[in-house]
Amino acid sequence: MLKFRVRGAFLLEQIVKQEEFEASEEDVNSWLDTRAADAKRPREEIEKAFGLPKNREAVNRMVTRERMVEQLIEKSKIKKSIKAIPATEG
């Protein structure tokens, strides 16, 4: 399972680089606001928990990966429905 996660993380990093994808400042701010709302805590506490501003680049990379995954999922949705294949008796 660990090997699968490491490969997935590596693949995602390669896609981010290849696509030259980067989360915007707005994406990061929205991400922080969402975390604060989910935790029902002030945004300042969330920023402190993530070590901001010192760890801004690490948070930016994390948000970039999340946004890339969202984009990949959005683009990969099946456009046509597939009819169910009837079960065979056997």
C-alpha cells in the first residue's frame, strides 16, 4: 500500500510539473478559509497550525496538488453512460 501511495504522489508531482500547474494566491486563501470553516476555528489559528508564513511554500505545494487532483477528476468523468450488462446464469 505504501508503494502505491509513493508512486501516486510521484506521478502527481510529475503531472504538476509537466502541466506547469500552480495554485494561485486565491486558491491558497480559499483553501485556508475552508479549513478554518471546517474546523470552526479562526483562520489565524489555521495559519499558525500550518506554520504560516514560514511554511507558505509547503502549503502552496499541498494546495497545488489538491487542485490538480480536482482538475484530473473533473476531466476524467465519463461523458456517456454505459448500459448495464445483464448477468449471465451459470
